[in-house]
Amino acid sequence: MSEPASEPSAPVGPSAKPVVVYGVSGYTGRLICEYLREYHVPFIAAGRDGKKVQEVVDRIPGIDTVAHDVVEVGHDVESLTRLFEGASVVCNTVGPFIKLGPEVVEASLAAGCHYLDTTGEQDWALDAQKRWGAAFREAGLLLSPGVAQMYTTGEIAANIALETAPGLDTLDMLVLWKGFPTYASTQTIFTILKADWFHLQNNEYVAWDHRATRECVVPGQHGTALTVPWGGTLHPVWFKDDPRVATCLVTGGVMDRAVMDGVVATTGMFEDQIRPLDRAGQEAALSEIAAGLQADMPPRENPRVNTSIDSVHASGPLGRVHVTIHGNSNYKQTGLLQAYCAYSLLQQPPRRAGFASACQAFGHRELLGVLRNFGLVLNPVVEAHA
């Protein structure tokens, strides 16, 4: 069992550990490593800055009870492929994924590894599906962007609604959480401003108006919340080729009105001042804004404060089902989902190879059970009229 080293090792030879977590200098990467330790899964903690990765790993409680290595690696296909060779699963947290994901996916495929990431970028999921979905399927490997609380927990709720009353074909979904995005998540928010966002209507992608907002009733409360399309979310992509679903519309946000007012204002500023610029001008303007953000590790989530709500109204001509999943600590949910999915892939193939969501690859009931057993979500609240 390896001890935390004072310096990260060089990326030499094939991996001697079955899981590689790439991007461990960030908050989510650390949580994935914590839960891999709880599953007794040996792993490599990798990143572009080995010193930062080592500092993060050294702070993980009980890290000396699991075999692990810390490796610094360059962000290029050749270096990443060399690191991934010999491993079975890659958990990627390095975003924005539309910018930094291709090298990791190509290296995972070249090394024969299943690929999981924590993206919330709809354009990245669509791009990954188009460019690598068939190749991963032919290799018997899983390509699963978005294994994260945002939006896997909502997908669990949607599948419960669909199984409760078969025949419902319309999903109206809400994703809410208390807290603030990490530095990496904030970078992603700026990135998705440039993309087109889609919802699903009669099994066709329909573009959102970027300025769209929706005032939603918060389940279990008397108040409402201001929500936005949040880049379209991944749910329309996952349900696009599901014969049960014809229409899927999702909005989400932080349960803090001031923060959401800021999101709406930023979106409006982008549409008015930055979108008219050429691509290079957009990148420069957004980089200037992002440069002013703090990159410090956020405080540990508090389950009494950092709560989450995933709500799904499923409907059809003669039926209605409402499913709500109340949870806490959305980044912990993400870390656990990544670790469990990696743990599962080490023991059996996914239910679906190629491009697939977490629920499609591992089962929504299984994922719900994992979140429940670790104390991160309540039993779903289900109301059916069918």
C-alpha cells in the first residue's frame, strides 16, 4: 500500500492501478478519490500540476489505507495514453470539457479505458456522442459524460416517474441546489454561454432563447425560485433516443435569488456585448472576466446548508406523475457517483457500451441505492395520477 509521497512521480510506463482520476487538484477530483478509498479501489491521482495534486491527496483522511500514486502528466493525447495504459477506468474532472475533453477521450479510447466525466456542458455531450460514440461502442467501452449530481440525480427521478406510469412521454424537470459553483464549474458557465442550448420537443432538438428564465415553485416549500436553461442540461441528450420520451424541458439554478439575478445579468451582458464579437474576441472577453475569479478550494459542503432538489413532472394525455428527490452536498453526490461507477466497471461490463448516461449504463435504481446508503438523498417522493 503506497504512502503519500513528498513529490509526485513521473508518468512512466503503464498504470499499475485500475482507475485514473484526472484533475485531482480540484474539489471534485478530491471527492472522487475519497470515495474510491471507501470502496477500497486503488487509483492514480493525476493532474497537470503534480505539486497541487499531491497537496490535495495528502489532505484526504485515511489516504494511507488505499493503494494510490500521484502523477504529473501533460495534457496531450500521447502523455495521457501512456498514463492510462493498464488502467480500466478514467474519471475526468478537467474542464471546460469542450476545450479540454477531446485529448482525454482519445487517450482513453487508445488505452482501452472506460471514460467518465463530470461535465454539465450539453455541447460537449453532443460532440462526444458524435465523434467517439460509435468507436467506444465497437470497443465495448463506456463513454459517459456527465456522471454527476447535475444531472444524474434528476435522471434517476425521471426514470422513476416513467416506470411509475408507463406511457407518459413528456418530462418537465427542475434542478436546484444551495451553495456556490466551484472555480471549475464557474469556468464552465462562461464556456456554455457561447454554445447553442437545446430542449427536446416531439423528439427534435429545439433551441432555447439564451435570455429565457422560468419562475418555478420549489417542491416542499411555499416560495419560488428563479431558474434558467443552464446550457440546456444533459437530459435532452440522454432521452433523445429513448422511445418512452418525446419532450424534455429542464431548467435549474442556485437557491439564492441574488446569485441567479447575477447569472441572468451575465447572460444578458454576453448577448449584448460579447456575442456580436468574432470567436477570438469572445474568447478574450470571457477570459478577462474569468481571470478575476478566485481559484481557491471551496469550503467543505455542509449537509445542513448545501441541499439539493431534483423534481420531475412526467405527463401524458391521461396521466401525471411527480417525483422529487431531496438531497444534500451535490459535489459529494458527484464524487460518490463517479467512484461507484468506476468500482462497478471493474467488476462487470456496463449495461450499455458506447455513449450512455449513468442510468443507462448502471441502472437508476442501483444509483439511487448508492446515494441513499451514503446518506446523500432521501427516498423519492412520488405522487401519481394515472
